[in-house]
Amino acid sequence: MIEFAKPELVLLVPFFVALTFMSHYFAQKIKRSLEVFSFPPVHRLIKIAAKKGVRRHLWREIGLVLKIALIMLITFSLAGPTLSTFSEESQTVDIPMVEEDEVVGGIVLAVDVSPSMGWGDVSPSRFQAARDLLMEFVENSSEKVRFGVIAFDAEIKDSLPLTEDKERVVSVLGGLRVSEGLPCLEEVSDIGYAMSTSLSLLAPYTSSPDTYVIILVSDGFANYGFPDPFTSITLAVEKAVNQNVPIYAMHIARIGVDSNPELLEWIADETRGEFMDSTSIEELRNVLELLAKFHTPTSSWSATVEIKTTIPQRTELGHIFMFGSAIVIVLLWIGNYKHFKTWF
């Protein structure tokens, strides 16, 4: 498939061809006038008659075709033509396959409502974007999934034990508000305490074969905890590992103010969860949809799969058309000089 960087030039080809016809017509008239006045009057008619013949008439037709070809080659060259082709590469790999029995568990939504979540770097604000996304997530999840809610800053502002009542969960999420205070100056956030409280909600269920997780929604700014913020978080992470509860950490922030994505990523890695950044709200929505159901592997094997990849390739054709134009020009020069002793 041939594409042009400046396709508007291709549309002018009929105009250029018409100009070529006109220039060819006038060039022939000039050549005939030169023939008439290039010889003495006595020998003029004899000389012209001797030179005219089938070859000269044929060259006029060939010359016109070459001129049209020349103008089209130059036009296409200036239009920036590229040839798009596709090549296919195949690779055989061994992929581990997992046979799974679906076991639906429960999810605790730990939502940061500290003042820094009111920043508007994520539209309409960090908190509102996260809350709306979680409400959509709950409404679209499986009916068997139970949800709990923990809202926190330096303390637990609101909580809801695990329940299958989605309307109640959405109502609690919709009623959450960002705590009053100035970010940075009056910011107090205890992520470790929120994680420990969330694990306490899941404690009665962790002995069952079902899978239970925590979705931690925060900007990662933690400046409060006992005996200190990092120790509080470390103890909560150890507790999550012991209870086999993965923590999926969702980072909501775009600017570096009151934001610590590295902390959230560390929490997710230590608990075998997943870190979700806020670079794309649509990406976060897709990841959350996958968390509505969880699977427990029962057996595994590997399968040989052939993976085919289509690779696009682009070849510039402008220099080829220009080279063809140069060849046509040389042919025109040689032919005109041979038949008419002129270079046009």
C-alpha cells in the first residue's frame, strides 16, 4: 500500500499533465521554425523534407509520453510516497497453563480521606475520582463478591463490614468526604492503621479457601503511625503476609506534592498484590474489573504455543521516483538532440 505525505500534490497531476501537453505543442512549433530558418532558402525545402520521416514523427509521440512520465514522477516524488508492507514473525514458546476452580472472596476498600486527597491534579479531585471509580467497580462486580469499606486519615472515619449488599456499599462510598484541613500543614494520615483495621475485618474469613484482598486507595502520603509511620506500615504488611491477604495499592496523584507512589508499590510487592498508578483512569478501571473475581490454582501444566507477530515496514519511494525522473530527462535530451539538434 502506497501512502503520500502530501496527497494534495497528487491531485494536481491532471493540471501538470495539461501544462505538459501545452509545452510540448509549443516546443514542436519552435523546433519547426528553427528548421525553416536554419538553412538557405534554396536548399530549405529539400533539407526539411529529407529530415522528416517516420522516425522523427515517432519520436514526437515518444517524447510526449516521456514528458508526461517525467512530470508524474517528479510530482509523486515531491508528495513523499512511502510503501507500507507487513512481515510476519512466528515464535514458539512454552506457556505455563493453570487449571483453576473459581472461588469468589471478599474485598475491603481502604479509602484515604485525608486533606491531601482533595488536590485537583486528578480531575475533579484525587478523592472524587477514586470514589467514583470504586462505586462503578462495586456496581459492576460479581453478585457473589462481598465488600467492606474503611475510610481513614489519622483515624478510622467510617467502616463497613463485609456484605453482599451492593447498594449499602455504594451508599457508604457516596457518603464519604475529605477531611477538613490544609494539605501539608494540617495533613495527618496513618496508612498502617488503616491496613491493620482492614485486616481485622478479614480475620474471620482468612481461614476459608476463598480469596480475600484489600484495595488500598491513597496518594501514598503517610506521616502518622505508632511508634512511627513506617514501622506501623511494616507491621501491617507482615500481618497481611501472615494472613495471606494481598494488598492492591491504587496510587491517586499526578503531581509530587503529598504523594508517595514508591511506598504504595512496596506495599503491593511485599503482600503479593498489584500496584496501580493513576496515569490513566481507564487503565485503573480495567485493572479493578479483574479484581471482582479471584481464582485458586488446583493444578498446572505447560503448553507449546506459536505466537505470530505482524511487523509493519515502511519504505521511502521518493528517491526512487527522483532517480527515474533523472533517467527520463537524459532520454529526452538524447532523443531531442538526435532528431532535432536541440535539448528541449
